[in-house]
Amino acid sequence: MSNTTKTGDGGNTSLYSGETVLKSDLRVEAYGTLDELDAHIGEAKHLIHDENIKQLLIDVQKDLFRVMGQLASKSVEFSNPLTEAEVEKLTASVHDFEQRVGLTGFVIPGSTAASAKLEVCRTIARRAERRIVALAQCEEVPQIILQFVNRLSDFLFIIARWLEKKENAIVYVKN
């Protein structure tokens, strides 16, 4: 099976559930932005030396595949949808790292190469969230997806701060 099908040459693409839509469709835009985020997280892992953080990011990537699958399934129910457990796990991680970091003010992002890359990931997650909200204004989107993507940007932010803290590199707006 070839990766080149030529079926998209006219500006259309097929959803996981089989429908053909324009590549500019909000649904495609939403999961395409998550695909972009996934690629950037993959790159970020090469800048991170903490194996526990790398594993957390791999877990996020696995969850992102499920979210993208759900978003790409319009007329059929996705077989492995995201659950409350994934949102709770991400929320618990955010709370855990918030305790470890102990932020005391607004942070100027990007003090290390790894934290700067995670900030890029965070902003892509925020854009994905905006695309998913736009889609939800037109079509039904499971609330769990919005919760997960919102929590994901919080997670990426606090992991960036944790990596900076480990290197004594957090820079506050007011020192």
C-alpha cells in the first residue's frame, strides 16, 4: 500500500470514518493541528534528558492519537475514545509538578532549549483547542476532548517550568 494515493490532489481527504471532506474542513483543521503538536512533542523529546518526562510525553502522544482518531470519526463511533481517566491523569500530573515547581510569579518562557520547545508545543495545543472549539460550534464534539486539550496546554507549561527549575533557569518577569 502506497502512502501516495493521489486522492487528495483535488483538495479533499477522507476521514477515518470514511466520509470525504475538504482539507479546509474544521474537523481536519482540528486534528491536523493536533498532528502538528504531536510532531513537535516528538522533537521536544530529543531535547529532554529526563526519562520520566520523556515517558510522560510518549503517553501524551498515545492519547493524542486517540483524540485525533475521535475527531476524524464523524459518522461512526470511534472504537477507543478518550476517557475521563486520561484527563484525570493529566490533571494529577499538572498538580504534582505545580507542587514541585512552586511558581511565584509570571515566567518569561524559554530559558532552556527543552523548555522553549515545550512552550512551542503549548501554543500549538492552545491553537488546537481553538480549532476544536470552532468545530464544536458547528458539530458535536465530546466534552472530554476539550477538557483533555485544555489540560494538555497546562501540562506542557508546567513541564517546561520543571525542566527550567531543575537547571535553576526559571526567569520571572519581575526578579
